[in-house]
Amino acid sequence: DGGITQSPKYLFRKEGQNVTLSCEQNLNHDAMYWYRQDPGQGLRLIYYSQIVNDFQKGDIAEGYSVSREKKESFPLTVTSAQKNPTAFYLCASSVDTQLRPQHFGDGTRLSIL
Amino acid sequence: QKEVEQNSGPLSVPEGAIASLNCTYSDRGSQSFFWYRQYSGKSPELIMFIYSNGDKEDGRFTAQLNKASQYVSLLIRDSQPSDSATYLCAVIPGGYSSASKIIFGSGTRLSIRP
């Protein structure tokens, strides 16, 4: 079955620690995205990538970093510079970025210890 | 003014009735509109997208787009308890052809009462 796999499902971060959220897709999609969702709010774009070895900042990129070394993988690192990281993180992909609907992984819930 | 607005709800609808969810957007030039369903604690699931004025039907779901009035609606016929979820409206503003510019509303919580 094709899809998007995010891991882990739950993650806890200590103060001053960097943590990495995994996102893998086997849909052969070129475009991948990372969103953050806070309770009762819509999704906000952190980073996106249109092609391997290229990525762009979204609306709330500060305190986050990404890489896109393989088409299938788009990991997100939440750095210690992100002071309020507690949220639901969603990875999505689409065939390309041109008006195509996005499909989401199951999400990672990040909390502060 | 929020770019994509939805009533947060909850909207309570009896089982078997029609649920009507509304979304307004501020950018008159917007071209692409999406509806996602999100169960509590789960990720959003795309259920409809619409690009042209008018209605688009898929099973029990109908998306309605009125660009002149800048609103998009989702109708759910024969509502079932399994339709109870938060429904997110998403819009790509005018002048953009990239999904990287998609803007999500904060969602409407729908509750179907037996």
C-alpha cells in the first residue's frame, strides 16, 4: 500500500535538545511538506520541498530545519531554538506543487518534558 | 481579517439529515479549494477538491463554490455518526499555482447525534 509514514507517533523533548521527526513516502511524489497544528487551529506550513536537494521555508520556519537527500524522505529537526515546540506535526506529499491536493501522514505529537 | 474563515462549531446535526459546512475566504482571486476531514487525534484526510464555480458531487458529499460571494460549502447527505469530525477548509490564494501557498481554516467541529 502506498502512503506516508511518520515516526515516532509520540515524542518528548528535553530542554535544549534537538529532536528529529521522520517522514517517508512511497507514493513517488516530488513535493513534500511539514505542517504544525496547535489545538483548535489550522495547519501552518513550516518547510516544503519541491524536489530532491531543494527545500524552502514556509510561514513558521524559525527553530526548525529539514533535509531532502532522497525523494522518499523529508525529516524535520526541531531545534532547541524552537521555544514552543509542543504541537501536532504533520507531513504531507503531493505529486507536485502545482495545485495538487496533498495527502497526509498520521502525524507526530511532540511534547516538552 | 483571517484569510480563510470557518465557524468553529460544534455543529450538531441529527443522523440522516444534511450537514452544511461553510467557509469564506478573503482573496477574490483564489482558484483552488479543498475540504479535509480530521478525526480527533488523527491527520487530515482529503475528501473533496473543487476548482470551478458550481457544485461537485462525490457520493454523499457535495462541494459548492461561489466565487462571486467568496464562499465554499460542503454538504453531507444522510449524515452518519462516523461523519463526526472536524472539517478543514483550505484555499490556494490567487496569483499562486503552488500548493506550498495553501491556507487552512481552523476547522468546524461536526457532531452527528443518533
